[in-house]
Amino acid sequence: MTTYGIPLFFEDKTGKITGSDFVDIYDRSPMLRVAQVVQSDRILRYIYDVGSTSIASSRGYSSSEPEVTLEFGTDYSLGSIYFGRSSSRSIPMERYLRRLSPSGSSLVRVFRASDGSDYIWGYRVDMDHEWTVSGNLIHLISYLNLNYHEKCTNMSTLKLIGHYDLKPAGEPPYRSSGNVLTVYEEYQHLSIGMA
């Protein structure tokens, strides 16, 4: 795959957690689709890799198997996460998305990605992003213990992998949600796990 030196910018078409398409605005990476199915005993959220946007319109995701399936209780309690098209490999979400410490916030979680490395999903750990994925646990722990001013100046100690940003307040309406998932190019293989 050709590298360009710029991040992948996945436009979140609907901005709804119940289902959306994430389209790379430069059509360099496969489009990701998130779909939700509510059943009587559980809620399933499927993440599909539906190919490039040029073929996505002609290819229905229903004929494709999901890359990842997230299973929740009807009250959105954590269930299991299933990997791969056959969904034969699974792990309880509480083991996959681990808290940094037993008393730590549920809004900062560690997970092991498909490349075998540990990464951190954090909600508003960086004032510029709604959600952030970073790749150095030791640096994140020190970062979270710093005061506000130091957070702004010491962000360079973290290896930023990607982030999800909401449309800025006051922006005019778009044909999509205006929200963007950014994945830095060297980590594009992790895109499906961040959607």
C-alpha cells in the first residue's frame, strides 16, 4: 500500500452509535460500517470492512461477514467481543477493555490490538479530542497524573495512534455528522478496532 505521510480521516456519516459508515475522505482505506441489531436478549454491534468507497455502493454489507462483533446486554452491559469473519474467537469485553486500575475511571481503558501491542482508549484525556487512542501505557499514566498546564505541554510524550473528534459547536450543517475518526497512517491496520 502506498504511504502518503498523512493520517486517514474517516468521516462519520451519521454520528450515531447505533450505526454509521466511516469513509476515508481520500479513499485510501476501506470504508468501515457499523450496524446494530437489537434482539430480545442482547444488542449486537457489527463492524464491517466493506471495501473502498468506489465499490461500497455496489456491495451490500449484509452479504459480508463482520470483522468484529460487539455483544451487549439489553441494558448495554458489557458482553463479549467476537473477532474475525467466522466470529469463532471471542473474549469477554471486561477482559478485552481493561481498566488501568481497579479503582480507575471506566472512561480510560487498555486493550490489546491485533498486532499484539497494548493501546489505551481514553475519553477526553486530551482536551483537543473527544476520544483518544495512544500507545504508551507508562507515559499515559504519568500524563493523567499531571496538572492541567503540564497536560498541554507534555502531550509529546504520548504516541498518538488516533482520535475521534466531534463537529465543532457553531459549525454549519453538513451532509454528514461532521465527526471524524483520525487514524495515523502507520497504524491504519488498527482502524477496524477503533471504529
